[in-house]
Amino acid sequence: MKKVLLAQSIYAPAIELLEQHAEVVLIKEGNMDEFKKHLSDAYAVIIGTSIKFTKELIDMASNLKVISRTGVGVDNIDVATATERGIYVLNTPGVNSLSVAEHTVMLICALAKHVIFLDDEVRNHRYGSRRLYLPIDLQGKKLGLIGCGRIGRMVAEKCMRAFDMEVIGYDPLISAVPESIQLVDSIEEVFTDADFISLHVPFTENTRNLVDNRLLSLMKSSAFLINTSRGGIVDETVLASKLKEKKIAGAALDVFSKEPPDPSSELLNLPNVILTPHTAALTQECTARVAMEAAKGVVDLIQNKIPKFIYNKEGVL
Ligand code: NAD
């Protein structure tokens, strides 16, 4: 029987599906020694974002035919080397968009309404501070999207329908977007004009540190940055200093350049930033959906069928 290696536990019915077709080896998340031990004869691996599937790991996996990601971003996989070796890289585009969009909208609301701060005030018997630091309304505020793909569009739709927000977006790789978004020609326009700037681009060599000192300096002092895409897209050191100096109003981050972030990261000690541990897609429903898709792709290949989502299709088919 072919061996399928799970880098962490996933939705039980997805494991049951795999067990009907393969020997499944479940590794405790983070146990790299155990993971590496099983790599040499693994036919497939199913991974989240916590493992970096580097050339070094690919070199250890001489029987590997498929790397299946329970999510959309493949920036933690050396896709070029995998493709060279004829290894399928599968992901689950669109399957987690809704959950990430909802999480993004939640962060926008939490920033606007000062929910973390106010909760803390009540718990610490500072009820009188309710008039000291007033929240803002979302109606009529401008949302600026960087990246207008699946998640960006859903965020736009929800913010427009629920809050009557105006939405502008920058995405040089597409020419048409739904009516809810007004496409603009420059990224600078988004950073200068928007009240909430939300990032929805993949992490690539072109987007590494895309949000740097120059762009952050364009933001209004009343504006907020939301990042639910990937940590490396924002220069976190510059962001922390802008937040500290109150050059921008606040930020909400679900992703970090290093996960988990270093305990010494300044971001952890700033009151005007809301942090979540890369959980935008980790809802009960979404973890079930992506696990089933990731498992189905592996089963398809075991059965000599073509999986629905092959990220490196051009290189392996
Ligand atoms: P998508 O491919 O549908 O959309 C990405 C968009 O970014 C595309 O329209 C593309 O044209 C655009 N783009 C690429 N480079 C750009 C640039 N330099 N400037 C502006 N636009 C650019 O992807 P998606 O499904 O919307 O997901 C977006 C990203 O969100 C993923 O790549 C992933 O890293 C991240 N994500 C995070 C989580 C999480 O748990 N926080 C979950 C899912 C996805």
C-alpha cells in the first residue's frame, strides 16, 4: 500500500478517506524528526503552513509523487524543485476564501470599534473610559485592497453590502473586477486614500516586503492596515515603528514573517495592533473543507485520476 504522511492531524473523515486507499502515517505537528524518518518511502505528504517543504526535504523523499497543501498559498513549498522531480503540488484554491474573508471583515470591525481595548477596560473596572477613545463608523469609509482575487473580492462584497463602504483595489495582473471594487492604477493611491488597507496577494519574490517604509509613510494617521495574506509581505520592523509613533491608527495581523513571532517582536507589545495566530482559515467548516479536498487530490492520484487542483499543472501533466 502507498504511504501517505500527514504533517499534522486533519479532519477525521479526510483521514478515513485516505485510509481506504493508503497506509496513513500521522505525525504530531512540529515533530520534524519523525516526519523526516517517514519521508523516504512516502508516496504523498499532506501539509499545512507550519512545515517548509524545502529542497532538502524533497531530496529525502525519493518516492514522493505528491505534496498536497490544506490551503491555497504554496509559498512554503519549493515548487520549482518539486516540479523538476515530477512531483505534483496540489492546493485548495477558493475552498478557504469565505473563511479568510469573514476573518478579515471581523478584524476591520474589531479595529474600528476598539473591541479588544474596550473589553479590557470593562474587565479592569475602568468603565469611565468609554468616552475617552471613541470608535468609528464604517459606513462611507474607504476600503483599499491590495490584490483583488478570490479573497479580496469577497471582502469587498461583504464590506460594501454590510457597511456601505467604498472599495478601491490595486491589482496589476487583472483587468476586470466585480462592480463592488473600483480598480486604481497605482498602489500609492490605495495607501494614500484608504481608511482600511487590506492585503490579499500571494507571497512571492515580487511581493516580499511589498509594504515597506515608502508605502506605510503614505498612510493617513487615521488609517488601519489589515494583513491576512502572508507575513513577509509587510516590513514588520517599519510597521511596528509607525504604530508606536502613532503615524498610523492601528493594524490587525493574522500572519507574521516568522511564525510564531519572536517573543521579542515589538508588535506583541503594542496596544494598537490586533493579532491572531494564522487562524483566518481555521474555522470548523473550513478545516473540514480543505482537508477533504487535500485528501481527495491524493486519492485521485492513487487511482490514476487527475486531481481538481494541481498548482504546478504545466510542469507535471
Ligand atoms: P488569488 O490568487 O485569488 O488572488 C491573489 C490576487 O493577488 C490575484 O488577483 C493577483 O493578480 C494579485 N496580485 C499578485 N501580485 C500582486 C501585486 N504585486 N500587487 C497587487 N496584486 C497582486 O488568491 P486568494 O485565494 O485571494 O488568496 C490570497 C492570499 O491569501 C494567498 O496567496 C495566501 O497567501 C493568503 N491566504 C491566507 C490565509 C490565512 O489563513 N491567513 C488563508 C488563505 C489564503
